[in-house]
Amino acid sequence: MRAADQNDGPGAGPAHVAIIMDGNGRWARARGLPRVAGHRKGAEAVRRTLEAAVDLDIPYLTLFGFSSENWNRPEEEVSELMGLMRRYLQSETAEMHRRNVRVRVVGDRSRFSADIVDLVEAAEEMTAGNTGLNLTAALSYGGRLEIVHAARELAAKAARGELDPQSISEEMFSAHLWTRELPDPDLLIRTSREQRISNFMLWQCAYTELAFPDVLWPEFGREHLEQAVAEYKTRERRFGALAG
């Protein structure tokens, strides 16, 4: 789904902000702490960012929390991350529901334990009717994996004779992505001073504006989100066309 047209011109705010939450490990290392301490501190930044997004009237917020490649990290770290995910869903779902936030999770759920899948599904079900901020958590997510998944679905339909391969369009392909209910991101923020998108929303970010604030994720807060949005408002998005 393409970004909303009303957000294309200079001065308009982003309808969809996506964030690659990077720098937890570096934050911890700089303080002589284990990496898990950085992940715990990063959870506090998630809360601050949600509150700021609600206050700034951002309709869609997507947070990249755990990639498909992160499963290759040391078992102890992965276990700690799963525990944080479990505790966050248990402790924050009711509060997000109270604040009228709708929760979605995109990614490969097959690798999660059954209790985490149950918590994810419960959060999605509880908040399905909410009309405020649309929060999407990208968990066990990879952009290439998502594209392959969509291609397999379309190939299977073609093999069953349900569609002509020549009829496949960009819109049809987008409709088979995990993010099919979301507009494409207007603004992608990556913290930690790194300037790459790391296999995140590869299809969706074709024309997304990028921001790389000089801050580690555990330090990210309202002022950083406000600064990124303010910078976004100065840009003219042309989607390949000439300037107006």
C-alpha cells in the first residue's frame, strides 16, 4: 500500500513512521553492563516513543524489534529477548488498549514459543477495534523473508490456476505481504548512528524518507522523534516525478 497522498508535500507530517531500534548492546557496553541490560533499557524507550507518537497524532508506528537474523545470536541473549517480549506483552497490552492503540505483529511466528504466540494473538484480538495509534511490531521479521513468502503465495495460486502470472501487479504483490493492512512508511528512523536499513521493509521503503539520529535506542525519546518529524516536514516527496 502506498503512503497517503496528503502527506507528500512539504510541511505535512508523516502518516507512518517506522523505527529500527538499534544500539542496545552498544549502550550497555559503554557502561560496562551486559547486553541484556541494554535491551531492558530499550524497553523503556519503546514506552516513551509510543506516548510521543500518540501525542504527535502519528497514525501508524512500526517498530523493528527482532529480526529473522537475530535468531542466530547467542542462546542466552535470545532467551533474554524472548523473556522481555513475554513480559512486555503481559504488562503493556492492557495499557495500550486503554490508550486506544491497535496492536499488530508482523513476521514469522512459527519460531516463537506457543505462549508468546498466544500473547501476541491476545493483544491483537483485544485491541482490534481500537481507533487510535496503529502500532505494528516487526518480530522475527526479515524483508527478504517477507518477499519470498508473498512470492510463494502467488506462485501457489498460479499453480492452482487461480491467477494468470501475467496479471501480477505491484498492488497484487503488496496485498500478499505481511504489512498489507498498512500504508508504506513515510519516514524510517534508525538509531545508533548506523546508516543502513538492515533487511527491514525492503519493498515498502522504496520511496521512504530516511533519518539517522545520532542517538542509541535506549536514549531515544520524545525530542528525537519530534526532531525527525520536523526534518521530514521540510522535505518534498516526488515519488520519481519532477519538483512542483
